[in-house]
Amino acid sequence: MTAIATILALMPLALGLSEGEIIASELATVVIGGLFTSTFLTLIVIPVVYSLVDDAKVGSRRRLGLHDEADTPEATATVA
């Protein structure tokens, strides 16, 4: 939420509607890009990669016959 508020606050500066704000508008554009990229990586890319790696790890352990009791669906359903 903070990143979104900062991006929205920097939009008028990034548009550079007034004279003499060329450097400030370029800086605002870079900051907006950095905030958007870091937010996208943190909220979407990292959880997806973690899920894929975790699923691959569990699948490989099951194929090798090394699964733990916590990996079974019955164990996860009873934990509350």
C-alpha cells in the first residue's frame, strides 16, 4: 500500500507538466519503476518460485520414498 501511494504521489512529477522539471521528472520515473519492480517481485515472482521449488522438492522426495509424515495430505488436513 505504501508503494502504491508513493507511485501515485510521484505521477504528477513524472509527467513533468511544468517547466524546468526535466531532471525531477526523470528521477520520479526511475523511482516509480523501481517501486513497481520491487513490489511485483516481492508479491508475485518470489511466492511463485517458492511454490514451484517446494512442489518439486516434495515430489522428488516422494519419488525417492523419503517423504515425511508432514508431507502427506492426511497430516496437513488434521493439523489445525
